[in-house]
Amino acid sequence: MQTTPPHLFVGIDVSKDYLDVAFSNSPKLERLPNREKSLQKFAKNLSALTPTLVVLEATGGLERTLVCALEAAALPFRIANPRQVRDFAKSTGQLAKTDAIDARLLAYFAQTVRPEARALPEPIRRELADRVTRRHQIVRMITLEKNHLARAPKALCPGIQAHLRWLQKELKKVNDQIDTTLQNHPALLAESELLKTVPGVGPVLSATLIAHLPELGRLNRKEIAALIGVAPFNRDSGQWRGKRSCWGGRAYVRHVLYMATTTAVRYNPVLKSFFQRLIAAGKPFKVAITAAMHKLMIILNAIAQTQKPWHTQPLPIP
């Protein structure tokens, strides 16, 4: 960290206790503890080198302290999708995986692919995202415990039922916290109320989109569909035409969107007629519901772009 090359790319592998840092201009690695004071000092020293880009992987929250330090130091960074990085590693013939290898790979990934640097959402959206994520975790635990209860011997049922009652109370508490967060911030509340004008869109989907899809209304219809994972991709080669399929995207947002769409195709007049036409044409349920998800996502994106509430007639797509 003594010389400043024209373009410096930094890769950081994050673990619970340590960070391994690799630089594109040096074969040496740095290791530092994953502690707030150490990361703040590291970010300050790194800022003096004016790196072109810092890349790290999403690690389920272990990277949060580092990201906050990078943001405070006004450093350009990108949290990369681990699957994208792993696919990049395979394309280069790198099959081994250690912390040191991953750090060097992230630096090479940053230098070669040069993904666009992204800023963190504002603190209130991060707070809302944490609460929405916690709600998802509780709902999953409730589902698991209900499945356990259906198969458990009678001796274990009282304990499972007690846990379910506690989880239901926690779910109500988190729902109230999400509602309070929105009520205390007029801009987020207005955004939520605008999305909820679409029949089939309730408080869960609107809060999820606000928290986990800040790109809503800022991308075109193809980009937003691909970001969620409801855009069909071609599988063609030469004269062979394969079956198009959807893959990738933000799984959690897609799951909530699916649940909302199953309601929307019953009560939303536009989506209902669209869905029924596909079913009448012989399309399988999974294909039809995915197409309805795609259409609902485009509608919501258009509403966020135009800032106009839902109308039965389709909105103009910017």
C-alpha cells in the first residue's frame, strides 16, 4: 500500500474473523481482523491509494461492517454475487478455493469484468430491509415448525406448539415495526401506497420491493425482469432452438412476487384475463404464473417510473 498505480483493483475475501485483501498490482496479501476499528483504519489507508474499484462477495451479513467503512471513506465498491464470481473462476480454470485464492480472484474479477460500483441504500432503507429479512426468516421458521407438528409424536407437540405461539407473536411484532418504519417516513410511505394501488399488491410485497429492490423505476422493463429472475432467456445454437427459461435474479423478492401474483391473477382484472388466456391456450400453470409475475413486475416498474397510481388500462411504459 505504498505506490499508487493508474488503476488499482482490490479484492477482499470476508470471513467471520478475518479479511484477506489482494491488490491487482501486487502478489502479496494482507490479512486483518474483521473488527470495526481495524476496518475503519484500513479503509482510510486504502482511500489514500484511490483504487478504481473494491470488490467483495455477499456473505450473509459478515461484510456489513466492511461495507460501512468503505462507504464512510467514499471508496468505490461492489458487492458481487458469489455465483457470478464462482462462474468467473471456473472460466479461468481456477477450481481450488481458499481465502487467499478467493481474494486474488476477486481482484482479478474486478480488473477484468469491471462491474459498476454501487452505493449502499440510505440508512432507512437498510433498516427496513433488515426488518423485512427478519420477517422472512420468521415465516420460514413457522412453516418448518408446522411441518414438524404434523409429524411429531404427541410428547413433542406441546413444545412445538409453544414455539409456534412465540413465533406468531414475533411475526406480529416485526410486522408492526415494518409498518411503523413506513409511517415515520413519508417518502417511503408514499412509495408503498403507490405500489399498493395495484390489485394483488399488499403490504408484504410493497415493503419487500422498497427494501430489497431500490432499482425499481430506474431500470427498463427488460432489466427489471432480469434482475428479479422472471425474464426468459434464449437457449439457441445454430439451427437448434431450445426452450427458453428463467434463472438467476433475487430469489427472495421473486418468492414474495410469486405469492402476490397468485392473488393478483384472481382479483386484478388485467392479470386475471392475461393468466386465463394463457391457461386456455394450454400453457402449464408454472409457465402461466411466471408470465403473470413478469407482467406484474413490468406494471409496478412503470408505476414507479411514472409515479401514477394503478389504472385498469395499462400505463405507458417509459
